[in-house]
Amino acid sequence: MKFHYDKKIDALYLRFNEKRYRESDEVSPGIILDYGQKGKIIGLEVLDASKHFPRKFNSELKKRRLPVMLNFQAVTGSSVK
């Protein structure tokens, strides 16, 4: 997996594999999924990233100290056991 964060435009892009790109879909405001030829998700773009993630993630991201491990509950409001 590869990631790129552009501080200037506050956008985070995660690429899960190197499959050929087919199309994109904005599934929520500022959240864009990229799909490969077989319809599987191959990438995720988050525009205005600092508005979508917890403060700790944002501060570590801006320092480029990734990966950042977060409690799933802090991100989604639900608990995973």
C-alpha cells in the first residue's frame, strides 16, 4: 500500500495495489474511491483530510509520522472486539 499526503491542498491518497484504474466514485463529500478493471477498490482519496480524521491522526500526518495506529472507536464511533 502506498500513501501520499499533500499538505498544500490537504488531500490524502491511499493506493492499495497497482492494478489498472477504471473509474472513480465520490461516495461522500470529499471521499473518492478508485476502482480497478474488475470493480474492486484500488484507491481512496480524502479531500480536506484534516476535517475527516481525529486530531491525533492529523498532527501525525502533517509530521509524516505514519503509519498512525488509532483506536477504531475513535474513528467510527463503534467498537471492534
